[in-house]
Amino acid sequence: MASVEEPGRQRSKPPGIRLVECVYGSSLSVRTYQAIVLVVTFLAYASYHASRKCTSIVKSVLDPESSEMRISSWPASVYLKANREKLRASSDGWAPFNGADGTELLGEIDLAFLSFYAFGMYFSGQLGDRLDLRLFLTAGMVGTGLFTSLFGAAYWLNIHIYVYFLVVQMFAGLFQSTGWPSVVAVVGEWFGKKKRGLIMGIWNAHTSVGNISGSLIASAVLRYGWGWSFLLPGLLIASMGLLVFLVLPVSPESMGLNRDRDGLLESFKKEGVEEPLLRQMNGDKEKAVGFIQAWRIPGVASYALCLFFSKLVAYTFLYWLPFYISRTAIDGKYLSDQTAGYLSTLFDVGGVVGGILAGHISDRLDARAITAASFMYCAIPALFFYRAYGDVSLYVNIILMFFAGMFVNGPYALITTAVSADLGTHSSLDGNSRALATVTAIIDGTGSIGAALGPLLTGYISVKSWNGVFLMLMLSALVAGLLLTRLVIAEVAAKIERARSVNNHMRLGV
């Protein structure tokens, strides 16, 4: 007798899956379902991040620094020769961001986006554990595409009202919050615990791939008008939302399979696939874990607060790195806005390597906290050297930016994927599989508050000194590492205890 799900959890097969199975005359294999899940969720969340890069790329066009200020910081003849076309193209900027307070206003719309993203995240986790994730994710992606495009529409509609940009960013952030809890929960339904850090580290490359593709798309069309830098990423994520609606299998149950009673576990074993991450312990329907209960899971609060400071650093780079590069003389030359956008992608390339490396190391050591804290401590000198020596030459800038991205994004990727999966299936939940979206939302939502604060403070501090910005980032990395101290001590103590136990067994064996 098959288990009965709650009405809110009943799902039908996606229309695309039904069409393919109708054509082939049989159901797809478990491996095929898993491949679809990995590819579709990867593309979905990459498109989320691609749409976030728009404001980062166009900042220096909306708020161009006056030529007098730039010339005073570098010999006029050299500057004018290298940047004549850039000044000609963007010297006027776009009201209301081209005034004396333009940088602060840009920081405030970043705050609006990220605040509503963080606020929505807490609710999205609860909704994700109760609704059909395929429809929930589709609605979020289409809504994100709509409001991203509306921001760019101001270019053609000649809108210069600050409140318009503020409100559009608020709704964009709210719809963006649907993404992360949903994709992590879907992947968690289909994949097992073995090598979780490495698998999710590789899968989490969608974050950096999205940042890179978003930067490249927005930079490539910037010359045609900054509105295109929003419209194309907006259309991209809406299109990916349609793909999610058509083919995403959110769980084995949605494919007509029951993990325990319909032979799914045996099917996994026959195909050489390990047991799914969120295997239900019994056939009874489960009640979604409450918000307060999820906060009480051991380790959730520590990792959530750590991610607050980790994302503060990561999102400051996400939103301000191209702006910073275009205003820094590298080997005596200023780069164009488009070139700065292209160059900034090297930070995310380092992030891909960092995420995979952190996941692999944490698997080998079986020590998530030690790995995350170590990466955060290494980020401190990486940030210092990038600020101090990044202007020496283009090659030095690329190398230092790569290592900064690796150490900054490594723990960020680890905490939002493997750590969230660990805590969402913690032993204290007694096998309840309906906590992952909520736990993921709590951790990433708390981190997103830091992500909102970092870009906002940067908008104010950078007006006086970029040294102050980097000092803020280095202190944040230090605090992030220190917040994991209790968990690091616990992991070290556990390893020492295991080593003693092994030694005792060896002595007894002898």
C-alpha cells in the first residue's frame, strides 16, 4: 500500500517529462531523472545570479565619476588619451544617479534588493516545504525576469524617478528569494550523502557561472544602452523558468515513485546510485518543520551568523568589483566599463575553484567547520594583497583577484550547500525529510542580511576611501571565522577522540 501524501504535497509529472515518456513508451530511469535535476537546477540558479549582475555592471555608467576628479588623480594627458571615448560616452550618466549623492543612491537600491531578498527568504523556505516546488520556482523566476526587465525599461521610457528604481528592486529581491531554498531542496530529494561536499561544490558552480555569464552578457550589450544589460538577463531567467515548469522532477514521489514501498531504493541500488539524501524513514506523512524548531537544530545559528559576514564580503565584490576596477589605475591605465566588467569575472572563476576545493577538503577531513573557518582566515591576507598590489599590473591583478575569489567564495559555497544539507537532515529531526528548504532559507536568509549591508556600507565608505572598504571586508572575514570557533573545537575534539579510540583498538588487537 503506497503512502499517502498531504494534499499540499501532491504533485503531477511535468508536461515535458510526460511527453518524453509518451514518445518512448516507458518511464525514465533514476539516473535520467537525476541528470535532469542537476542540469535544470544548475541552469535555473545560474540564471538567478546572472540577473543579479546587471546593476554591478551598469553602476559606472549610471554614476560616472566626473572627469575633473579622475584627472586630478592621474596625469591629465595620459588619462584623456586612454579614456577619451569612455568620457564621451558616459560623462552625463543617468539621473538620479549622476548627482553628488549618486554612489549612495546606488548603495541604497542594492540594500532594497537584498533586504527584500533576505526578508522573503525566510518565508520562501516555509512555503517551499509545503508547496509544489516546480510551480513555486517557476513563479519566482518569471517574476524575477519581469522586474529585472522593468528596471532596464527605464532606459527607453526615460524614467528618472528614484522611487521607481527602488520599488522595482524591492520586488525583484522578493521574487529572487524563491530560488535557493527551492533548488537545494530539489537536489536534496534525489542525491545521497556520500561525497556530498564535492558533488554540491561542483554543482554550486552555478553561482559563479551565473555571475560570469551575467557579467559577460551585460557588458557585451552595454555599448547599445544600459537598458539592454537588464532586459537580456531578464528574458534569460524567464525562459529558464519555462524550462523548470516543463521538465523539473522535484522528487521521486512526483514521478509516481515511493521511496520505501515501490522499490525505489532497490532501483537506486540496481543502477549503482546511492540512497537519496532525504530518504523518508517511514511511510507516514510528515509535518513540515517549523521556523523556530529549525533554528534550534545544532549548528544552524552558528553557520547562519558566519554566512552573514561571509556574504557581506562576497556580495560587496558581486555588486562593486567592476565599479572598483574601472576607478583603479592598473599599471597606470584606467579600464573601460566594459573591460572592467569582463575582468571582474576572474573573481568568480576563483570562486568556482574555491567552492569545489572547499567541498572536497571538507569531505576528506569530514570537517565542515574547520574547512570553512580556514578559508575565511585565508581570505584576510588575500583581500589585503589585492588592495595593496592589484594596481601593479594587469597580470598581478588577475592572479590576486583569482585567489581572493577562491578564499571568499569557498566557505560561502560550502555553507549554502553541503552544510545546509547536513543540517537539514540532522539526526535531531528523527528522519523528517521536510526541513531542508526551511534550514537552507534560514542560513541563506541570515547571510543575505549581511549581503545587503556590505554593498550599502561600501556605497558610503568608498566615497572617502577604498582602503576603508577593504578594512571592513577583512574584519568581516575574521569575524566569520571566529563565529565557527565552537564548532571547530567540537570537530577537533571528535577527531582526537576517534584517534584515541582507534589506538585503543589497535592496542587491544595486539
